[in-house]
Amino acid sequence: MAILIEHVNLKKTLIFFYIWVLLEGILRKWVVPGLSNALFLGKLVFSIYFAFVLIKTNRKKILQDKNIIIALTIYMLFLCFSFCLGALNFGPIVPILGLSVHVAYFPLFFMIPLALKTKQGLFKFLNFLNFIILLVFILGIYQYTLPPDHFLNKYVAETEYISQVGNAVRITTIFPYITLSQYYIVFTALLSFAQFVLNSGNKLIVSINVILGVACVFMTGSRYSLGFYIFTSVLFLMLAKPFKVISFKQFARIFIVLPVLVLIGLQTSFFQNSLENFQSRINNSDSSEGRLLEIFTPFKFSETAGFFGHGLGVTASPAQSFIYDRSSLPSYWEEESERIAIEQGMLGFIILVIFRFTVLLFLFKVMNREKDKKLRGLLLFFFIYQIPAVLVMSQTNYAYIENIIYCSQIGVLLFIAARQKQRYIDESYSI
């Protein structure tokens, strides 16, 4: 009885955690902006609770792949070393804040498999999420029609300049800043597209989300977001049939219905405006070559960061006010590849890439042996989505919404892997 109560409480707490992540920006921007910093730390309260639950959990029953166990152990040990190095160089507060950035959501690896018991529970949650996605997309489109100085377009820090694309704002939806909203929009727009291809969820809601999702991707004003959306959706569509995610009949239906959805979207004024404004941004923006150079050349900091880096937390935004001596640090950084190299050095950068690559390989293995087409399709979407994380092209660690998305994907992966193992056990008993 106690175990059942604990499971129910964990499930409710996990759901409330995700609700809190979405409510946080609303509270920080529009309801109680004076408590912005305190509200930002609310997610960490959940993380601490999940960590205590994790201490009592038999992790080996959930984390079954030996390669992931080894890679995760090595990565965590190196983070401990980097924590000590950061404390030695800049005091204890900096690495503590850095640790909260890097591993705060790791417990989701284990909480999701513990809370989920059936695939129906997973799909029920996705159906609920689809309605949330719809509301967020509608809000983003409404923001786009409003002037930059409107109350709904404000940032948490009111002194910051409201960024625009063409003659409209770059939408933030329910999040405090553009970057967080950008990652959420791209993921949920792609999730809606994947569900549309898989014929999963409420057909009407999913179809509307596909149209609104594409519009919102343009409204972010981000070339990376648009490029990644196109890359992922096209690759997912190309691989859906070879990986036996959909039947030929479904494949044919997609090529009939999808152009119709595109035509419907193009008839709307908000879609046309977003296309025109995005085009003006591309015409008036600088070349993206410099940005790509920053992403793919993290080793340019090797001389200053060395083999082990400057220590955990030195590039984390919350820790900046606690770094009093910046003489040993570079004057500027932005991309995750740069930040990892500065904090954890060349060795830490390589260990992180190996860990993420190991997760990707396990994901591919679980996807190939999954019999349920919708679950296999979901894993295929995760596989494609995680490619930038392995290449350290996205802010997987440093944008908390992207961090939560990544850790949640691993949690779902481990749930499906545990489900597969249980199925094999049940089948062996029935022989």
C-alpha cells in the first residue's frame, strides 16, 4: 500500500513539475515579476525531491545498458572533479550553480520510468500535452500581432530591448526570453509533426498544431530553428517507411493531407506575415558563417582552458555575479561547445560527447527492437532530434527547457527499454 501511494505521489509530482516549468515564465513575466529569481529556483526544489527519491531507487533495474552506465559514471566523476576545480578557482558558489545547470534534471532519467507503467499512460500524457501546445501556439501568434511595447511582449527584465523580426516581435510565448521559447516551439512543432505522421493523438488538434507550429517557428525569427525544423521533419518523413514506423497506406495519406495543410496555412494572414518578416530578416542579417565557426571550433579555447578547463559553472549565467576575478577567462562566449570547453576543458568536452553518443546508440538499439509502431516512431523522432546535442550544436545544458526536453527523452527511452525487458520476461514465462 505504501509503495502504491508513493508511486501515485511521484506521478502527480512529476506532472506538476512539468506544469510548473510552463507556469514559471507566466508568473515571472506577468504575475509577480518581483519574485522572478525565487520563482526561477522553483524547478530546483523539484529536482532535489527527485534526487531524494532516486537515492532510494534501484537504478540498475531502470538503467539497464552497461555502456550508458559506464559513460554516465565517467561523466559524473569528471563533473565532481570539475566541481572541485571550480571551487578552488572561484569559490564554492560558482560550481554549485554550475552543477544545478548541468545535472539538475538528470533525475528525470529515472523518475519517468518509475512514474509511467503503461504505454497508454505515455500516450495519455502526450494527448494532454497537445492541448497545452495548442494554447501556447495561439498565444505566440497573438503576441506576433501586438506592438513590441505591449504588456504580453515584455521580458522578465523590462530594460531589455524587445527583439523584432521584420515589423513584428520575435515571440516569447509563455517563456521569459526568446531562446527558451524558441527551443520549446521547435520541439513541440516537430512533436506535432511526428504525431501527424504516426497518426497518433487527436487528429484535429494535431493537424492544427502542425499548421500553427510551422507559423510559430517562423515567428521566432531564428534561422537555426527553421533550418532544424526542416531538417528533422524531412529526415523523419524519409525514414518513417524504411524503419517500418508507418504503412504504405499511411505514407500515401501523408502526401495527400500534408500539402492540403500547407495550403490552408498559406491562406492565413498570420502565416503570410511571418513568411514576409522572416524573409526580411534573412535579407538584412549578417552571414551565419561566424556563428557556425563558433559552434564547430570549441578547441580554440584549448590554450586558456587546457585539458581540464577552468571549473564547473564559470560560464553559467546564474554564477556570473559571483566571479570576481575574470582575468583567466575569455572575454566572450555564447555557444554550448564554447562553454563546455571553457568549463571542462578538452577532456570534459570529449567525455560529454561520448556520453551523448552512447545514449544515441542505445536509443537506436531500443528503437530497432520495439514492436509498437507508435513507440518506435516516437524513438525515431528522438533519435533525429538528439543529433545536434551529440554534435554540441544546441544549448542542451545551458537552456533549461532544452535540458528538460533532453532528459525527458532519455526518461521515456528508459521506460520503453524497461517495458521491452518486461515483455521478454513475460514471453519467456509463457513458453
